Amino acid sequence: MYSNYFTQKGQKENVISIAFYNLDNLFDIFDDPDTLDDDFTPTGKKKWSLRRYKHKIQKMGEVLSQIGLEHAKFPPSFIGLAELENESVLIDLVESKKLAPYHYDYVHYDSPDERGIDVGFIYRKECFEYLESKIYPLLLFEEDGKRDYTRDMLLVKGNLQGELVHIIVNHWPSRRSGTESSEHKRITAAKRVHEIIVEIQTETPHAKVIIMGDFNDGPMNVSVKKHLVTADFYNPMERLKSKGNGTLIYDEEWLLFDQIIFSRNFFDEASNKLTFKYADVFDPKFIKTWHGKRKNNPHRTYIGRWHQGGYSDHFPVYVYLEKN
């Protein structure tokens, strides 16, 4: 699978890319009384102003517009997104200076997450024919029986370069309460993904499925390795992790929480219009911190209350597909 396909530099006419990016708290500046978004308002702890918001939108557009251009002629055909507040920020993103020329459209639903952050999906209309979408709630409960409201999962169905694909966009529960104590929530999330896949396959046997997201677990963690990536799926991020790659850093350890996973029928070159070729982390110098103790880390928008004016605390991940 990882041949010398890209040993020669340059863009290829028959190569496209897809991607996933955690946008790191892409909030608007307005207080939503129904969510815990107070920090990201002009009077909140972050002093989140219109100027800072517009700067963030342009930064996100800049990153997304450059993913995959080493070997594909255009930015990604579609991109799964996490940590965006609502439809309005997604509209501002696709209409930003760097993304507007590529005519991205979007898919978004509000989810019940306590902070008001959702997942989303944007796609280039020239490459991806949107057919339908649906959200799936993730039902989690605390020990006292209260529901833990978190992000819904988003299913998007469409034709990618004429190939029917189903994409499931995820943002699984965090490790904030502790890795081990929260692990059961991510295992529940993995099982929920497979419930969605069963539903897809009931309607479309042998469906081509792409699972992408911020899983808050790496490729070798139990939730992903044992419960998500079953025999019918392939996770190219395992290889990246074995090489030491990561998308975010915590306690000086690189973690690879952001992943794109494929059903194995993407590798049947004889019957496919698209074939998986290569996966990678998008981490060019311009989205890294250039100096100091955080050198080469993701250049973040905030560190605590300190506004750095950077991009995200995550690097994006992306995949090249070849058109047969």
C-alpha cells in the first residue's frame, strides 16, 4: 500500500485528497445562553473579539486550502471538521479568502454538546456530489445517571469522483476526567459507529465507508484498535504512529488522535474508481511554533488565556486517492 508512488515530486492529474481537521474552538463572538461558550465572547476569559475571530477564520482557510497540494492539483475534495460552534462559522469558513475560489459547500447540524461545539463537513461541489446526510446521537451517562451530552456523529453520503462513499465524521469524548476513567465512553462511541455501519450496509451491501475524526485515542488504544478497526477496515494511521508521527502534543508526548480509516474494499483496484494510496499528517512549518520551548508544536490560537493568534492545537490529517 505504501509503495514508491510519490517518490517523484509534483502534482498528478489523477490524484485527489481528503482530509480531517480539528479547528480548535472555532467559536463566533456571540453568547449562546444554552451552551457553555461564555469564555469565547468579548467579555469572557478569552477576550474573544471580532478581530480575533476573523483572523482565526482566515488562518483556518489558509491551512485547509493547502492540504494535499504536494501531489494533488487542488485542495481536498472533502474535509471533515471538529470543534466548530455553528452553521454561521462554517459559512464564514467556506467563504474565506483562501477557500472561496474552490466553491466549497457544507453540511452541519447542531449537536447537544455542553460547550456548543459540533462536527461538520465541507466539500468541493466539482468533485463530490452530495446525496444525503444524517446525525446520530451518542448516548452516554455518568455514574449518577445523568446524561453526558457530547457531539453527535455525522454521516454524509455522496459520490466522490463517481464512486459512492459513506463518510462518518466523529469527535469522541475527551480524556479530561482521566484516560482510563473515560475510556468506556470512547469504546461506546466505537460501538455506535458500527451500529451506523450496519445501517449503511443494510441499505448498501459492500458499501465503501470512510471513518474520520478526532477520536481522543490513538491507533493502538483499545477503543480504536479493538472496537473500531474491525477486520473489514484498515487504519493507515497505525503506520504513521509507528514512525513517531502525531497530530497534537501533551506532556511532551506526540499523540495521533486524528485519524482517517477505510473499509478494505477501497483497495480493490480492479473494481474501484478510486484507490487508497497514502496517508499523512499535514504539518508544514507555517502552522508550527517556530521557537522557544514549544518549537515545532502546533501553533495554537490560545495557550490558556494568552492569545497567540495561531491556527489549532492539532495538525490535520489527509489521504491521497488515485482515480483509476
